[in-house]
Amino acid sequence: MSTVICPNCKASNVRRSQSHGFRERLLIMFNRKAFRCRDRGWRGLLLAPGERSTRATKQQSYVFAVILGTIMFELIVVFNFCSDQVEEIAGALLGNPK
């Protein structure tokens, strides 16, 4: 594994840190890992060096496809709901209620 450099102080005295919270655990699927600088105390998420694999790439693709599909489904539902509402409001304003 290659050396991780602290983005704050540029030191190489960086170690892995435990993940905290749902956000950090979710980012593990995207090869983001929690690191802590032993010199200055900086803590943050970085791309884990040398850990890029086809498995991670497939996971990212699946997650992206699910998120994109969910957003598209929600947009279709919202658009259909809103178009009915617009027709009702326009009909009421123009004096042609359904």
C-alpha cells in the first residue's frame, strides 16, 4: 500500500481512522476511507491508495444505477402528479371544471 499524505500539513504520518456515522460508512463503497494525521490531528476522508478494484467499480456502478433509477422514477411520478394538478387549476380558473 502506498503512503497517504495529509492534505493539511503534507506529512506522511497518517493512519487509518474508524468510520463515524452513516455517511462515512456509505462512502466506503466508493473507496473513501477515514484517515487521521498524527502530527496535526487532521481527520478526513480520502481515496484509499492502491485499493481500486473491479469489485469496487462494479459496486459504484450498481449504486449509481439504483440512485439514477430512483430519481428518474420520482421525477416521472412528480411530473404526472403535477400535470393533473395544473389541468385542474387551469380548468377552474377558466371556468371549465371537470
